[in-house]
Amino acid sequence: MMKKLIFLLLAAVVLLALAACGGGEKPRDTELTVFAAASMTETLTEIKTVYEKAHPGVTITYNFDSSGTLLTQIQEGAACDLFLSAAQKQMNTLDEAGSLAEGSRVDLLENQVVLCVPEGNPKNIESFNGLADALKAGGILLAMGNSDVPVGQYTQKILAWYGLDEETLAVAGCITYGSNVKEVTTQVSESSADCGVIYATDAFSAGLTAVDSATAEMCGQVIYPAAVLKDSKNAQAAQEFLDYLSTDEAMEVFRGVGFVPAGQ
């Protein structure tokens, strides 16, 4: 009788062990939501393919738009694990509100603001100095970002540097706007504007001619900060992906379109 009882107890232990090994829930895949400036579309899309292949349990979903729009979405409660902005202003807002994971914020990349023209450059605009003169004379159409878009804010600084009044130029029909840098780039590519102020990386990706680059004195440095959101449900995975973006492998992709690591 005792032997039979021991046998039954051992059988029960084995069955419980098998249930623990094979009957539990499978580990869930990580779905990482990344909000990123529109100017990072091409590079981050390429990086996603490489990263997901090396990390089969991770799926990355991007939301590309102007940094101002992305900031608003985050403030309104949109789920976001990692935010990559095209300017410090939007990241500062989240930082001051205590919305960033402690110690996660980094300056990731640096870009350049450039003046681009359509194919053939029909208005013969060859520099920011030439643009300023043409805007004063009238008869040209400049494409720029809205005031809540980093590339638009950089453009506003350039106009102010030349002593140009944006509102006056807009009323005179010399300015057309885009809600993000991709819209501005498209207006130039399609020749619906005579020139546009965009990033060097977008000019490269669109095959546009950049006739001049803005100096730091004209609009400041174009730094792209990144940070994990404090409320992220995938904070560890988000931090790991952010760490990867600083590696030589990822930086090679960024350099390919004209980005450089911040601080270099």
C-alpha cells in the first residue's frame, strides 16, 4: 500500500512538472512604439529591418510626423515608448513635465538646415543671401515648415537673422507652409515652390540640390534628442533600442544620408 502511495505521489509530481514546462503561457513579443521626427523616416525604416531580424521577439511600430505634432499626441495620452525629436524644444517640454524616464535622455544626432531648389533652379536662387534679397524684392515663393515644426522654427530664425518679417512675407504671398519637413520637401520636389528650407538629410533622400547651408549663427545647431517615456510599458526594450541607435552599425545608416553623431 505504501509503495502504491509513493508511486502515485511521484506520478503527480511529474505531471505537475510537465504542466509547468509545457502548459504555461508563452512569452509575449514586445511591440515597441517609437515616435520620431519625419526627417528620420528613411533611416529608421532601414534600421527597423536590421534590428527586428536580430531581435525576433521585438516588433517596432513608428509614428513619423513633425516633432510638434508628436509632442501634442504624447501630451494627449498617446501610447509611446521612445521619442526622437528634431529639436530640443519639444523634448524639453516633456522633460520639464517629468514625462521622461530618468537618465534615458541623450543627444543622438546632428543635422543641417539647407536651402533647396527644384530641378533646374528656375529662379536662380543660389544662397541664403540671394534668398533674402529675392524675398525683399518679391516674386518668389519660399516653402517652410509651420511654426510648431522644428524646421519651421529654424527657418524663422534665419528670416529674423536677415531682418525679414515672416508675417509680412506671408501676406505678400511669398511663403507657403508645410506641416512637417516632408511636406516642405515635396513642395520643392514638385516645383510648387521656388525654394524651400529643409534638412540636409531630406534633401539627400529626395535627390534635391542644396544650394546653401545655414550656419549655427543663423539658426543654432540642429540637435536630435531622444528619450524613453516614463510611462512606457516596454521601458527596457525601448532603452535597448535607443542604445542600439548609438552603435556604429546604426550610425553608419544615419551617416549615409547626412546625419552625424551629436557632439562630433
